[in-house]
Amino acid sequence: PTEAELDRLVTQPRRWRHVVADVAAVFCEAEIVVWPFERLVGQPEMQLQLLAGGMQTALPLSGARDWVNASPRRDKLRRLLHLRGDEDGARRIAPGDDRLMPFDPAQQRALRAQYQADLVWLRAGADGLARFYDRVDPGAVDAANGQITLKITRQIDRDDVIGAGADWERLRPDGGQSLGRQDIMV
């Protein structure tokens, strides 16, 4: 990407809060579950468990640990751009066998600050639009009862969001708990 394109990516106003709000508006009957990518990377069983309201998958997912669609390293990107005839793009990438980081240090700081602001919004309850799993520690399983305690910020109150009525309480996986910690069977 060009310098101007990178700057547009950093300065554009849409953040995760906007994505969550858009999804909530389109799928108003759905529970939106959000977690930071870095918390559950490489743990598809835990991701599925969170999405399924705590139900554990019976068996490990086949191929779940396979690394697919890895980003090409800088040298390979340069070759691909050269093959496409994009000599300017190939020249903008310095040679090397490591990953490409197109953003300069100031842009990286700005993106990190924006991400942290989104995490603060999610931890504060995401305006009641989503359930946010901030920390998932699969090593913290209580051997006595087979449960893991997950920290969540705030359960959606569907009455505030869409006026769903009393039926929502019956469907909520946590039995109507509104704040704090939630036990999920593993």
C-alpha cells in the first residue's frame, strides 16, 4: 500500500464499536459474542464453546491446529508483486524474510491506541450490544467440578436493546445473570 493508503487506514473513523453496532442492528435477535483475537488464537474448541453458550465439543476439532493461509514473507511479496507487474509496489517493500509491517511507528501507536479504546468500550459493556470475553484461561479448570470461570463484562439486556420481553430470560445461557463472572462447563 502507498503512504496515503496506509494513512487512510489509520485515520478512518470506523472502529470495532461501529462493527458491533452494525451487526447488532442487522441481527437484532442474535446474541453477539466478542473476544480479543489474541486471547483465543489457535483455540477453536474454546471459541466454539463460547459461541455455543458453554457446551463443550465432544471431540477435538480435526485440523484445528493446522496453519493455513499464512501471510507471505516480504521477499515472497516482492516476487508476487514483480510477477504482477507492480514494480513500484515491489520497490516499496524492503528485502527480508520476515513479515511485512507496512505501518510506521507513529501509525502503529495510533492503531494500538484505537484498539485499546475499543477494548475499554467492550469492557464497559459495549452499550449493551454484546457479551465480551476479556480473559479465557483454559488452564484454570476446577478439577473438582470440571468448570472454568470466565470473566465477562456485561450480559446483554435484550429488553433494553429490542424489547424482547420475558422469553429472553429463559433463552439466556447464563440464566439471566447480568454482571460479573459466569461458570461454563468444560
